Amino acid sequence: MKKLFLACLLCVSTLATATEVRSIRTSNDFVEIGNSQAQVQSKLGHPSNVHHYVLRDRQDRPRAATDLSYKVDNENYIVTIVNGSVYKIEWVR
């Protein structure tokens, strides 16, 4: 029973994984952590999906955050914007 549970857990954990990356390469430029939201949208265009929520930082303070979803060269990325600049970039497999 334990082996079956561990096998199911392993399958579920590998289905939807995201890897944090430092930048996204566009056709002629890079989107990096620290870029402004305007720079991201000028380089990548309009996102396919936008999600607004509250993010707690390391000091447990609430911050308004926005996730912008993009598809670049058939790869899915989520760019998290906090205080008007790129806070995190995730490559979704």
C-alpha cells in the first residue's frame, strides 16, 4: 500500500511542475527579473492570462501581485509582477 501511495504521489508531482528562471529570451531581447511591467509588455506583448492576488513577502507583509502568462516559442512562462517590476519568472512544463 505504501509503495502504491508513493508511486501515485510521484506521478502527480511530475505532471505540473514549474521551474524558476532568471530570464526569458525573446526573438531579439531578454525579459529579466527587475524589468518594469511596461518593458515586459513591450517585449512580449499582451499576456494570454492575467491573475491578480496578494503575495506575502519574507517579512510576512502583504503585497499586491499580478501573474502574467505568456507563451514564447511554445514554452509557457508566468511572470510575477510586484510593485511594478518583475519579481519572479516561472517556466511551466
